[in-house]
Amino acid sequence: MKKVLITLDYDPTSQRVAERGFKMAKAMHAEIILLHVLSNPVLYYPEHALMVPLQVHNMEELKAVAQQFLDKTKLDFGDKTIRTLIVEGDTAEQILESAKKTKADIIVIGTHSQKWLENILMGSVAEKVLKDTTLPLFIIPTKKTDE
């Protein structure tokens, strides 16, 4: 395993996903790529584990905020070699496409606790990625109520 793709969204539990993916990658001496997919025009900015609504007027602003989010995560780890990647589109499709383009060896992804009806109607990103990938996945279950 030489490249680890860690997928992050703005959910407060993403920090735990990033931390676990980072530890795994470091143990394998692998390159780390942090990925954020811009797929929803409604944006919430994480601030001290709270989701704060952020008004964004165009895609460039969305990208800038996403880059700040990834840069902060990179800074928190204190590793300047971490690469960041921001892409637009369907989340599951873009995770798979990014893994292919970066030649990732494993994808790290979190699953958020959702209500059963939401899961039936929408499915989950992790499920869609699992269904369509040929790469190993490191799936980290998270719950918003976890500490």
C-alpha cells in the first residue's frame, strides 16, 4: 500500500475518519491524499464540532472553503507531504474516479449513522463505493453522538 485516499466531508465525525486513516497510512509509510467532493450547494462549515451555515455565492468560494478545510486538517497532522484534492460531482462517483486518477491503493471512508428510511431511499455513499470499487476500503463507522 503506497497511496491512501482519505475522503472527508464537513460532518464533525470526519476528523475521526481522518485521524484513523492518517495513523494507518503512517504505519504503512504511505502517501496520504485528502479528498473532498463538492456535491451539494448547501454548505456547512465545521467550527469547534458544530456545523455553522455558510453563505456561498459561487463555486470558487465553495472550493476555497473546502481547501481551507483540507489545509486545516493537513496542518493538524503536521505533515506537509499530505496532498489535497477537491472535485465536483456525485460523491460516490467522484471518490471512485479520484481513487483511479491518483492510483490509490486503499480508500478510507466514514459512514454516518442515518435513519433506516434515509438509507433505504438514498443509500449511503460508502455502500455505493463498496459496490463499485475494486480497491480495498477502510470503512470507519461513526455516530454523531460518539465522543
